[in-house]
Amino acid sequence: MSHSDSSQHPGTVLRKRFLVPHGLDVDRLATDLGVPANRLDDVLAGQRSITADMALRLARYFGTSPLYWMNLQSRFDLHVTGQVLAGEIERDVQPLHKDVA
């Protein structure tokens, strides 16, 4: 997984690396995964996260690991949250300093 993947929503990765190369559209993939098309559409639009259920379905379908999909989501979430809260966290949370005996 490249560094740029961490700043991309998993739906973008799903579209670019899986839908487009396989010539799939939302309706076909949703049907094959057994999920509503609007749910998948929301993932692809970056409006919905990859859940464990979706990760398992995508992994089975594309022959990947469920962790691949969950890691994409976790990395994205950390990237976005870090961008928003980095200054506040740095200000509010002091690192633990272990006592030197």
C-alpha cells in the first residue's frame, strides 16, 4: 500500500484499482456482493466507510485479504483525523516520560 493510499478514501481505491480494471459498474458489483447499490455508491463517493462486513465481501470477491480493506479505512481515518486534530492533540497531550532510576 503506497503512502498516497492513506490520503485516499477506500472508495477511491476500490474504483481505481478494482472496478475500472475489471470493467465493473456499481450495480453489477453490488449485486455480486449482495449489498444495496446505494450503500456501495456511498462507499465509492467517500460518504461511507468500509465496514467489516463490506471488507469480508470485497475480500472474497476480489481474492484479497479483509485486512487490506480494513487497513485502507484505518489509514484513511487516521490521516483525516490527524489533519484535523494534530495541533489540538499536540497541545493537550504530553508524552509519558519514564522516570530514570
